[in-house]
Amino acid sequence: MRPTRWQRSTYVVVGAAVALLVAAVVAAAAVVASRQTGDEVAVEPAPPPATAEPEVVPVSTDAAAPTPRGLARVLAPVLADPNLGRFTGRITDAMTGEELWALGAGIPMQPASTNKLLTAAAALLALDREDRLTTRVVSDTPGTVVLVGGGDQTLSAAPRGQESWYRDAARIVDLADQVRRSGFAVNRVQVDVSAYAGPTMAVGWDPLDIDGGDIAPIEPVMLDGGRTQPVSVESRRSKTPALDAGRALAVALGVDPNTVTVLPRDRSVDGTEIASVQSPPLMQRLRDMMNFSDNVMAESIGREVAVALNRPASFDGAARSVLATLDDAGIDISGARLFDSSGLSVDDRLTALTLDEIVTAAVGDSAPALRPLVDLVPIAGGSGTLSNRYLDTAAAGYLRGKTGSLTGTNTLTGFVTDKSGRVLTFALMSNDAGPTGRTALDAFAATLRSCGCAA
């Protein structure tokens, strides 16, 4: 069974509605049947089949816009919570682009995983939505095959017929089958990791996060995002992901895995291709990255942007490429300092202004290429990293946003429909937060849904 993280809230809600309707029909029929005696011949007609007709209902363009004064008045009580720590933010009217409220919006803050908004936005601007990454097996020496990484972190160790962590992932067994069909006799496996440059761990990363399951050393070939237990939410990550992938291929080919070697990073192999598989398309990988805040996926996609801009596929090359792409699109990147593409680095800095401008561009008409961001961010109380937040608030189902969380840091950037039907974008950043910092941040954001701020 696929882990529950794959459930999409829209389908879950519609499916639940259908199930309830069908259950009601069955129950009603059972009651009717229980009231009839054996002598009765009249049968009540069956009710019509239950149907569900979901639709997208646009917000009204006539909804009253909050005023800066009204918004400031309503936000004052939640802003007073000391657990917010050092707090900055910006709120904008999505329709007009007018800034309605701001506090230190130009101050660089630790963004945590809201950094992934920049990576996703740059990918949508610089890459094709159907882009796929290729993992190859080649040979330039009799008896030796080389597993050549192309950046696909979704490649899976799961046997055929078993679910993998990433939907529609290619598998090591697929590569092994192709090698066998080629008739190539294999007695040795090597791994080519030359597609990526620079260090495998970013400045500001904690190596303990590998065992914690948050990250793996970034190499251009790994299995299930480097997870040692492919379908476990609690899985650790591997400290040697490329070597693990090579060993898995060796086992599938009947070769001693202890003989597998990873080639030096500056050495590439240009041999005869024997086998190849491809990743899911970019849009699917972006959805996984955003919904589940996948750090490894973010680093891989950041490197795709770097390659598209003819820059090194490294932490620095990716970060510079992401910022350059957004700058070219007219996003204000003043004060930005990035050391990775995921936001895991404690040394990353972004402003609420930068984050809010990305969302404002996505929900507006100025950058159509960014529109998919609207559907990529989690839904409050419904999906991804927001599935268990806002459940008891008016914001559930009306707020969507990208979360961020590090020790003492809580961030959230997205958009919300207020109770008058007006769409507001927001970027909220809390550093040096108190023990209930995330709750305080959520209370602040939830107020945007329930406020009557037009006066």
C-alpha cells in the first residue's frame, strides 16, 4: 500500500463525499427492506445514483479589500505574542499588488524551507515542465559496467511490484533487466558521479541530519532520495548514496557488491550505453518537493536550474542560478544569501519581501510561468506539511502555503482567501522563536482568514 503521504486532499474530499452518499443510499435501502413483510409486493423505487460534481469557483472580484489600518488593528493581538521571537512579514492584496501590512519586510532572516519556493519558481521559469532526468549504464571496458548518475534522486531500490517512495520512479531492477537482455557479461560495477561538482554537504548543514532523515550527501545517483528504508517516513538517509546505488545494481546483476567503486568526481565515462531509465517529469518532482518539503529533491532541482544556465551543478552554482533567474523575472532579491536550494542551511538568509513577491507573481497575471506554484503548495488542514495544521481554525481549506522549520525558526509563505472573499498573499518569518513559536505563527496566519479588515 502506498504511504498516506500520497493522498491528495482534493481527491480525498471528493472521494469521501461520494462514499458518504453511497453509504446513505445503502442504509436507506436497508431501512425500507426491514419494514416490509413477506406478503408485501409493492417495492419503493430505488433512489437515483449518487453523483459528485466538483467544481472550481472563482473568488469575487468585487470582494472588499482590507485596509492597512483595519489589518493592523486585527493583527495587533496575535503580533503581541512573545513566542514569535524576531518577527518580520509582509501581506499583499493579490488583486492589486498593494502592500497592506509589513514589518521589517526588507530584513534578511533565516528562511528554512520557504527557500524551496525560490527553487520551485526558478525551475518553472528556467526549465520545461516535462523535463526528465536520465540514469544510464555504460561500458568502455570488457566485463565492467558504469552506473552514470544524471541527477535522478527518485531511482528506487524497491523490487518490481512493490511501491516506491516516489510515484512512478524507475528502478534499479529495470536497469539490470536491460543489461541482461543486452547479453553483456558483467563482473564489475563502477559509479560515475561527475554530473555534480563541489562538496556533497552544504555550508550550514548538520551531519546529524543524515541519521535524522532530513538529508543525504548530494550525489547525482541515489536510491529513494538516499533513504535506507525506502518507504518508511522515519527512515535514515545514507552517508554513501552513490555507492549504495552501485551496490544495488551489482546485486541485481549477480556481482559481488563489495567490489563496487565510485569513480573520482572529476572522472566521467563516455562508453557504449547498455541501459537507461528516466525520472518522473519535473512537475511531479516539484509537487513532491513542495508538499513534503523534500530537501534532497530541492538540491537536485536547483542543480537542474544551474545546468540550464550553464553553471556548475553545485551548491553555489545552484543558489546563484536560482537567484539570477528570479532577478531576471523582476523579483526583488535584495538581501538574499543562499548556501543551498532547500533552506536546510542555518546560514541562508531571505527577506519577507522576496518571498511575498514570488507568491504575488504566481497568483497574479505578471508571470504566467509561475502559476503552477498556486497548486504546488500544501493546503491548510488538507495536504503535505500543512495536513495536520489549522485543523480547528477557519483557515482550514482556505489557506495554502510553504512551511519552514528549523530550531528556533518558523516560516510560512503563501496565500489565503479572507472571509469577504479577497485573496491575500503573505510571507511570515519568525526567528529566535519561543517554545510555542509555530503555534503563534499559525495563529497570526489564521487571523488573515477570519478578519473583517475592510474598515
